Amino acid sequence: MDKLLDSLFEVSSKLLPFFGCLVLIFLIALMHKIIMFLHDIKFTMGKVNGTIDQVNGTIDNLQEPIQTVVNISRSADKVNTATNKAVGDAIKFISENFNAFLDWLKEFFEKVSKKQETKAAEVVEETEEVVGGSDNE
């Protein structure tokens, strides 16, 4: 058993530095990859910052047209509100004064009817005069 332990000690004392070097090489390679990854992140973030600055500039340029659209929308809303109020007031006025409106319409059509009757009577008289006058000749 002592021989086994002695031989294991000899093998491990020879292999331990070798495995230590392998671990150090692996750690160096890992550190190199991490450094390269961080460098790539820095480069990518630089590109992203440029893109974000460009987008911010575009958004700033769009603020004025957007404000114009908002103002037009508000104006359209005001026109809609005023139109609704005017139509509502007109309907209210007509409903409150409907009988007076009907009386006015009746008077109007009676006047029109009387004028038409008067004109018709004049036309009949003129026709009779013309017809009566041609019989005498």
C-alpha cells in the first residue's frame, strides 16, 4: 500500500504542474474571449448610441408636424361642437315655435295661391278679350 501511495505521489507531482499549465492556458483563453466580447459590446453600443441619436433627431423633426395635426384636430373638434350646438339650437327653436312656423307657412302659401289665382284670372280676362276681339273682326 505504501508503494502505491508513493507511486501515486510521484505521478501526481509530475502531472500537477502539467494540469496547472493547462488550466492557466484555459484561463488565459477565457480572459481573452471575455475581453474581446467586452470590446465588441463597446463597439455595438457606439453604433446603438448613434442610431438612438439619429432617431431622437427624427423625432425632434416630427414634433412640429405632429403639433400641427393636433391643432387641426382641435379645430375640427371645435367646428363639430359648434355645428352640433347650432343644429341643436335650431331644432329647439323650431320645436318651440312650430305652431308659429306652421301659421307662417299657411299665410305664405295662401298669398302665393291668391297671386296665382289673380294671375290666372288676368290671363283668362286677356284670353277672353283676345278671343272676343277676334270675333268682332
